[in-house]
Amino acid sequence: MLEIINLKAQIEDKTILNGVNLKVNKGEVHAIMGPNGSGKSTLSSVIAGNEDYEVSSGSITYEGDDLLEMAPEERSHRGVFLSFQYPVEIPGLSVSNFIKTAINEKRKAFGQENISAKELLQLFKEKCELLNIDKEYLSRSLNEGFSGGEKKRNEIFQMAMMEPKLSILDETDSGLDIDALKIVANGVNSLKSSSNSIILITHYQRLLNYIVPDFVHILKDGKIVMSGDKSLAHKLEKEGYSFLN
Amino acid sequence: MLIEEIKKYVINTDLSSTQKKSLNYFLENGFPTTKDEDWKYTSLKKVLKRKYCLKSSDFELNDEMIQQYSLGFKHKLIFKNGKIFSEPKISGVSIKQTSDLCMPKNSTLCYLNEAICKNTYEIKFDKNLNLDNPIEILHFINNNNDYFLQLRTKITCGSGSNVKLVERFCNIGKNTLINSCMHADVKRNSFFEISKLQSYNDNTHTIDNTLIDQDRDSTANVHTFSFDGSFIRNNLNFYQNNENCTSNMNGITIIDKSNFVDHHTFVDHKFQNCLSNESYKGVYFDNTKGVFNGKIMVRPDAQKINAFQSNNNLLFSDSASIKTKPQLEIYADDVKCSHGCTIGQIDKKSLFYMRSRGFSEKTAKGLLTFAFLIEVIEKLNTKEIVDYAKTEIAKKLSIEKDLL
């Protein structure tokens, strides 16, 4: 589904990713861990198409096509979803209108009709239940005045509504208390299938107790320095990143 | 050049003594120039350069044209080059023409208007009249030559009345400079609201002078939508002449090409326990220029005043500009006054967030801009006006109206 080869990226003149290689197949869950400043968020931004970062070399292939050639909206239409570490607040735009438009923009890109009101309502109802969200929240302005946890839950709610093929969850666990973490993890697990893939970006092993990864990678100084199965995360939790030295 | 034309015009016209005085005042002082503090950023030079005539010619006006510009209100008051074409028959409302009527003034243009306007109308709303539907005032303008048109209306809202007006100028002819003066006398415990729809064609230059006198316990709302027209200057003045008055002003400006809009507002708080609330939002594309000047005067006896003012602007191009200036003069000590103005661009982070959710850049920008404007739209309480605003906004932002 996704293949990253020798990816180098920089912001302004500072090199952040320094030759990342990663292959994600359909149905797999990958966790990317690493110390602060190792390039985790840069990697997710580059995959989503943030133009602040410049890719200096390497390639990203998604479903056989050059992902780096696609505009951010095109990546989204093709099924790439980034759950933001810091979701933006948009006063004056309701959650429901935002999600409805997002769904319809995708449909438009594929020459499909807009989603019917009935279908949308049903989908809202279903996904609200999944993530334990009060329906009243749909009429609130997007992320405005939301707590950190509510913002993260809103990201996963959007993911549930948009049913992406490749989801990148950038520190979705930070800012969540244990109850909220369980709800979010439960939501993510129920969205998991053999046809979609998930990349979890996290500092801590905590999230991985609830969403079990098939592979764990450690990113350091812009490179993946070690890969393994979930036991690698446990080792990291016990010994800290210092064992890498 | 235009001054010569005015002099020629008045030779053959009978002027009353009031009109003569006003004419002399105008001729002594002339049109405002950028040397006047209130016109510092607004030059009439280019607008006045044309060879305007002051005489109107006749034209045919049919239902189809009316329907094209009407928002579909039940009561329509229609003018043709400043003369009444048709009027609604509503019990408790009287509309009559007068030739000589002294009204308050806020610039030399009001003096000129008083001196040479031939068709002055008085619209009176009876005491305790509760107008069921707004009256839609449509000014159709069409002349054989470039035209300098004077419009002059006096509105009296009897005590306890409830009046809503919608005003729109429709120029279907040549270059026209409109100098419109409106004075509203809002009596005790009455409610007056006017929505000004400024969707002109490119040939239209407008100077709109609206002065509102308010008596005790009254409310006056003015909503100004400036979407099209090459030159627009709005002078909007509220005079609170007794206690417990409320004055609300809302403005949405979205302009493109090389158009120009200037909002000059003034609230004179003369008595205690009054409120004024002002919110203007502007979106500027291409080579447009905007000016906002919001003056609030709180006189020494006007204690317990609440006055809020905000002017927020989005610039969509490097060659667009806005000059914004709050101007507060406060001579009372127990008052609450706040003001704020911002000038900015669409937030890049928000734009990326939306694009990463599949929004095209155009849709994302459009919805972010609409979200920026929504605070003002939410203050509108007439369905047709909200609909008009959304239609025009969608057009300007090149997005589908259904998204809003």
C-alpha cells in the first residue's frame, strides 16, 4: 500500500528526515516511536502533503502511484488520512458541515453524487455511538473550545466518517485520559480491517496496549534505526531510548 | 467641471431660501478633498472627472426588470431616476413628495443634495404601526448620459412603531454618481431597521449619507452589504438624543477588481444608559482598497454607556489594502467602550488541515472566509436578506451556495 524509499526532507534549510525506508502492506498496523525531535511528525506531515516541508530526495509510492506528485486533497480523496497532533480550531464552521463537505468533496472527485441527508444522518449516528460522542457536539464549531482530548476524539470521529485506507495517527494518545484512550483505541480497532492500514506515531508504549501493532519502528535523527515486533516497544518502555546508544 | 454644471443647472431652477443657503455653502466649500480629515484616504478626484449631466431622462421599466432586482418582498416602493414609479398601499404609511425639506448634514455633499435635489420624499410611519413585512425600496437608474443623481428621503417612525426597510440601487444605464441622503427620525420606543444592498454595476459610484436621530427607548439597526460598484462611500451617523437608545451597525464588504469601499460611521452618545454595537467585516481581493473609520463620541453626561466596535479584514492579494481607524472620544467616566480591528490573511494551518480532509483549495478558502463572516450573518433576522448575503458571498468566493 505504502512504500517509502530513502526519503529525505527539510524545513527551510534544516534537514529533518535523512533517508527513511518504510513499507506498509494492506491490513498492517505499524507503530513509529522515537525521542523528541527525531522527525516523527515531519514524516506524517510529508505523507499528508504539508507544503512547509521540502522533499529533497527519495520517493513515496502509494497504491503504485507517486504520492509526492499529489496535492493534499488528492491524497485525501485516495484514502490517506492524517489525525493531527494539533488539530486547528475553525470558529464558525460546524463539525457536521465540515465532515459533510469533506465527504462530498471526495465524492465529487470521483464523479459521485453528494451524500444523501438520510445516509449522512445514519452514518453520524453510528459513528457517534462508536466513539461515545453526544450528537449535540456535531453542531459545535470545529474544535473551538474543545479540550485536548475532545480534539483528538474529533480526529478519530472524522477518520471513522471518512473510512480511509491509510490512517496516520500522530500522537493521538497525548492529551487523552485513560477512559478516553480506551474509547479512542476501541474506535480505531473497530475500523481496522484487512484492507486498510494504520501508522501510529507515539512517544509511549501505553497506546500500544490497546492498539496492538504488527511492527514497531524506532525513528532517530531522521532515520529508522531499528524495527521489530511489539516486544520492541516493551523494551523501549523499560530501558528508554538510551539503549539505542 | 461638475461645479460649473451645477451652477448652470441652478440658473433655471427655482430655489427656496433654505436651498439657496445650502447651495452657497456648498459652492463656498466645494466637494470634499483629501485635505479634509474625514476624506483623507478617499479621493473623489477620479469620480468627479467625468462629464455628468444633472437632468434625468425617461426610460421604460417593466416587471421583468423589477423581478430581476427584487428579493421578493410583498411591499415594494420603486423609484425611477429618483422619482416614484410605484408605491405600496399600506395603512398607517404615508409617502409624499416635498420640494423643500431641511435635514441634518454630515458633509458638503448633503448641502449640495439639499440645494439641488428635486424629488424629496417623506415616508411617515404612524404611531404604534407594526409593519408586517419589510418595505423594499428599489431605485432604478438609467440615463442617456453620464448622470449625477440626487436622492433624498426623510423617514419618520412614529413612537412605538416597528419598521424594516430594504434599500437597493439598480443602475442599468451609463456612468452614474449617486449622492443619496437619508434622514430617519426614530421616535420614542420605536424600532427601525434598514438593510442596504450595495450590489452595483461597475459604472456606479455612490456616496450614501444616512443620518439617524433616535429618541428615548428606541432601537435602530443598519446592515450594509457592499459587494459591487467601483466607488462606494458610506457616511452613517447615529444621534442618540435621549436615554436607553440602542444603535446597531453591521457590515459585510467583499470586493474585487479595482473597486473601492469606504465606511465612515459615527455614533453620538449624548445620554446615559445607551448602547451601540458595531461589527464590520471586510474581504478584499485583487487591487481593491478599503477604508474604515469608526467614530464613537461619549459626551460628558452619557454615563453607563456600552459601546462595542470591531472591524476585521481579510486581504486576499498583495495589492489589496485597507485603512482602518477606530476613533473614540470619551468624556464620561462610567462607561464601557471597546474596539478592535484586525487585518490578516487566511490561516495557512487551517487551509492545510482542510485540504488534508479533501477540501479543494477554493472550497477551503471559501468556507474559512464564510466562517470569518458568520458572526455578522448571524445577526441578520430576515430570511430574504440572509439568502441575498449568502448568494452574493458564494458568488464572490466562487463556491456553491449550498455549502454555506
